[in-house]
Amino acid sequence: MIRHTMSFVMPVFLMCALLGGMIARAAQAAEADTLYATGRFIMGDKDNRSDARQYALLDAKRQVIEQAGTLVRARSAVENFQLTDQEIQSYASAFIKTEILEETTEPVGETMAVSVKIRAIVEPDSILNDLQEVARTAEENSSLAQFQSDYNQLAAEAAAAEKGAPAASQSREKLARLNQLDLLIRLAAETNRKRPSLARVRRLHDRLQSEYPQPDFIDGYLGVAYYKHGQFDRAITYLNNALEKPGKKRRSRRAALAKSAAREKYRSELARFHYFLARSYARTGKKRLAKQHLAMARKLAPNRAFSNIP
């Protein structure tokens, strides 16, 4: 009887030990990393403190994104998951959480320098999981490449301006554009998820609606999110609004030209909107419209492998 009891207890003990080890390893893998960075901007004659603070904050974010990219790249190498630096940077910038810890202003010669220290919480494994999920549905996702390229170019110009490069501009328009692109990357990345957060998408959408020069374009991302939540009629409304041609609504010539330029630059994104509109029409029984928009998606982005719609 005693031998029987011992033979039962030992496997249970070993099982608990094994489970404990597995839980510990899982907790360690999911552990978040805390990063710190301080951005600095030296004010020019035409800069104000608010603009300088924003530039310093962007500089600090750039530093933590680089650090986060290094962490994600190291994890991806261990798991043998192939990622481009652009993909890592885009998703790191989209999903890190930052907090301002300190702001200081100090004299530098005859001007002032503004510094902003931030803390960022980064979960490399979570970012990797997102990237793996995105890789499985690459044909239907926002590539983020053009947005990230535009952002990097403007950020480089801002850094050159801080160092006194004569060709660089420190205008508020450029700062506003950097903030818009940051929001756009976050919005596009969120809609790439299998089931994006509607609350987050709406929040980013509403902020961009008031700031972005082509607000109709932003509706496409909300349409994609509604599709992924099974709200096909709403998806159709927002996707159609994003795809409406510049001349159809009453607007100034300048606004129409701006929208036309955006449509040409972001053809791949428009193709994605057509693709999800096709799928939305298919889900609501409108097969003819579904075929039309699938054909338009393939015409706009012939290099993207959009799957057939039943």
C-alpha cells in the first residue's frame, strides 16, 4: 500500500516540476523590456519651445525604436524568422508604449536647447508574434514601406536642421507631417492584425481625420477593421469613401490635386482597400461588384498576389 502511494506521488511531483519550469520559461519569454532615451533639440531663431519639444520627443522616440529593433532582431535571429529592417522598425514604432519622464531647457550659446527623456515598454515577443501573423497574410496587408520611408526622410531632414544644415527646414508643416506619418503607421499596423482593436483604430482614425491633408483616404483603414470584425455594410461605406475619386466631391482645386498625388503615391494601399471592398461585397452577395473591385486591386498593384474571392 505504501509502495503504491509513493509510485503515485512521484509522477505528480515530477509533473509539477515540469509545469513550473515551462511556466517560468514562458514568463521569461514574455517579459517586457524597459528602454530609456533622451532627445535633444537646439532652437533656431524662428523656433518656439513647443516645436523644439516635439522635435526632441521625436528624437527620443527614434532612439528607443532603434533599441527596440535591435531586441526584436535578436529574437528573430534565434527563432530563424526572416524580417527586413523596415518591417522591424515599422512594427516597433507602431506598438511600443512611451512615457515622458522629464523635460529640461538649458542655454546653449545665444540660444536654448530642449531635452526630453522618455521611457518605453517593449515586448519583443509580442512584436514578433504580430510580424509572424502579418507574414501569413502578406497579400492583404498594408506594407507600411512607403509611410516608413517618408517618415525616415523627414526625420533625417529634421536631424540635419538641428545640426544647422542650410537646406533643411524646421517648419511647423514638417513637424505636423512627421506626427501624421507616425499616426498613420500606427493605424495601418493595427489594421494588419487578424482582429484589430476597433477602439484603437477609431481613436487613431479620428485623430488623423482632423490632421491629415487627405482625410477620405484614412477611412479605408476603418473599413478594413470593420471587415475583420464582420461588419460588412460599414466596411463598404468607409472603403467606398476612401476610394472615391478626387473630382466627385466639391472641394478646392488644391485639395483635389493633393488627393490625386496621394492616390498615386499610395497605390498599393488603394489596391488593398479595393481588395477588402471586393471581399465585403462578396460577403453581402454582390458578386459583380466583388469581381470589379478585385480586378481594380490587381490592376493597381500587379505585384501583389491578391487571392481569388469565391
